[in-house]
Amino acid sequence: MKSRAAVAFAAGEPLKIVEIDVAPPKAGEVLVRITHTGVCHTDAFTLSGEDPEGLFPVVLGHEGAGIVVEVGEGVTSVAPGDHVIPLYTAECGQCLFCTSGKTNLCTAVRATQGKGVMPDGTSRFSYEGQPLYHYMGCSTFSEYTVVAEVSLAKVNPEANPEHVCLLGCGVTTGIGAVHNTAKVQEGDSVAVFGLGGIGLAVIQGARQAKAGRIIAIDTNPSKFEMAKRFGATDCVNPKDFDQPIQQVIVEMTGWGVDHSFECIGNVQVMRAALECAHRGWGQSVIIGVAGAGQEISTRPFQLVTGRKWMGTAFGGVKGRSQLPGMVEDAMRGEIELAPFVTHTMPLDGINEAFDLMHEGKSIRSVVHY
Ligand code: NAD
Ligand code: AHE
Ligand code: ZN
């Protein structure tokens, strides 16, 4: 079938809106009509050419909501008409990782997903006869996409797709990082580096956990108003200080914070986030994604003296078993999604979403088909 899509033909170039061909779903696969998709910084990261797994030409997008159109042979957990959120972290329920009870990092389709193809090693997308790569197992920048059954969460059809698409990545990642990865407790102090969709969701999660002090840090002070609205108690612009930001946070708190979160993808800030964690027990969670060749470093003494360095993917959330409940939470107002959607546009305007992100003017742009 034909589908309107925003295709990344080459790194660093704007997406092109074209009509692509989408082949029917094979066994274990599902054809989904995407109605809405958020634009996450990770899409921009891969488009920039910095992603070691980046492949072109590709249909990007991984923060979507849609409706099942057709299922392939053997698919039983979803049916045409079901409302779904595609998952870049699948949940097969059977692999070593799913059954461990320790992680959400399912391996069922991860290897082929990273190669931009479906589990059988081929693509369902083509343009003018040439194959296009899939992205993160989702490719939500095409109106019609094919995903593995294990990469779909079935959600309440009454939910607003313009909002719950954000549970496909940003908001779930930030909130999950607080509850599943850091396990923030009542009264704990928190520092959040980077106040985009991810950092603001961390702040929302920290407030849910009844954290005490929530320090929001960004070099763009226009982000502070929203951070306060979500529960930040202090807002800090590193540009206002001569000392390194970790020293500023340690001085503000006495010994550092109980939990810090890096939500930028900058390895220098990852170091600062670790070094502003409390001596003896403070922990720092890396959420940001850093480019090819980047490495983190600190003095080992920082860990010897009790700090813990951690990371999280999709906030540790198991998509098929936990995302439907998070959608219900959002419908009850226990997870706030609307304030994240600062801009909406039709598919034709998707490059504007990337511009707004780079200019620091948006939190989330949501594209509708
Ligand atoms: P965003 O671009 O919307 O927000 C980033 C924020 O960081 C901006 O407000 C920017 O002003 C701020 N910033 C930039 N440099 C800074 C600095 N030196 N000090 C302080 N603030 C600075 O991005 P986003 O969509 O919120 O994503 C954030 C990061 O999280 C990205 O790296 C993205 O790839 C990653 N991510 C990871 C996961 C995961 O599962 N681990 C999921 C989603 C996104
Ligand atoms: N492909 C990159 C890494 C990209 C990355 O870390 N992705 C995050 C999700 S970002 C969502 O916006 C993630 O979940 N990673 C775990 C996984 O299995 O992909 C690289 O460095 O190769
Ligand atoms: Zn994302």
C-alpha cells in the first residue's frame, strides 16, 4: 500500500515528505496506522549522523500512537481496530531478560531492530523500488508502519492520542527513571540536568514520589517556568556561575543530592551530574544519549566514596505490561501530558518540529497525519 511519510534520505538533511510503499505484515507483524507522533531529541540525534546505529535512508520516529489495520499470521494479542503505542523496547515475556525480573531490556527483536529491519532481516518500506530502513522498531514518521507484535502496547481507545503518544518515549522514560531506576523516596533531594521533555517528566515523577528539593538545571532559562509548574523547587542556569555546576549544586545542598538525572546527552554534564551526588549514597542516572565515540569519565574516588552511576532505557518500563496502566493514569490526570505538547503540526510541517527543538522553543511537537 501507499503511505505518506517523512523520509530521512541522508544524515543532516531535512526530512522529505514523500509517498512510500509499505508491504503487508508478515508472520508475527502488525500493520498500524499512526495518527500522532511526537518528535524526540533521539530522532534529531540519529538524523544528525551521530548515532552509531544510524542508517539511511530511513523512516525515523519512535514516539507514536495509532490503530491496528491488519495483523500477520500468528498474531493474537492485537486485532484490527485496537489502539496501540509502538514500543522501541519490546516485551516478549519469554527471553532471558524479560523473565529475569531485573530489566525491561527484552532481546526478542533488538538485534534486527538495530539493523533497521524486521525480525526476518528485510524491510517493509520502499521508495521508488529501493528499500528504506526501519527505525527503533517503530518508524512512526510514516502514516502506515509495520511493527513486531511484541513491540505493541494495546491501550484504552478512549485515550487522547495527541497526548498519549508521548508515553511512547519521553514522558514514560522520565517518570520511569524516577520510580524504577533511581527509586526516589519521599523527602529525597533531586537534581535534573536538561529540561526538555525528558527532564520535565523526571520532575513530574519526582513530585509523584514526594521528593523534597527538586533542582532543575538548564542553560536555557526559558525552560524554568515549566520546570516550576511541574514541581521544581529551585532553577539553576550554569551560565550564571563561574564555578563548575557540580560545585554549585553541592554548595546549595551541603553534601550533594540523593539523586541526579542527566537528560541532555552531554558527557561533561554526565560527569557533573555524578559529582553533585551525595557523598556516601548519592546516585546519578544517565538518560541522555551521547554521540559516537563519546565516553564518560570521573575520578574513581567519586565512586569509592559511595556514589553510584546508573543508566536507564525507556525508564525501565516494560511496555506491554505497564504502558496500558500508565495510559489509564494519564486519563485519570495522575500523569500530566498536555503541558508537554507545546506545538502541533501536520506531517508536512515536521521539519519545523526539529527547528523548534534545536532553537529551544518547544518541549514536544506532536505531528498528526
Ligand atoms: P531536548 O532537546 O528537548 O532537551 C534537552 C535540554 O537540555 C534542553 O532544554 C537544553 O536547553 C538543555 N541543555 C543542553 N545543553 C545543556 C547543558 N550543557 N547544561 C544544561 N542544560 C543543557 O531533549 P529531550 O527530548 O528531552 O531528550 C533529552 C535526552 O534524552 C536526549 O539525549 C535524548 O536522546 C535522550 N533520551 C533518552 C531516552 C532513554 O531511554 N535513555 C529516552 C528518550 C530520550
Ligand atoms: N543507538 C544508540 C543508542 C541510542 C539509545 O541509547 N537509545 C535509548 C533510547 S532513546 C529514546 O529516545 C535506548 O533505549 N537504548 C537501549 C536500546 O536497546 O536501544 C547507540 O549508541 O548505538
Ligand atoms: Zn525518544
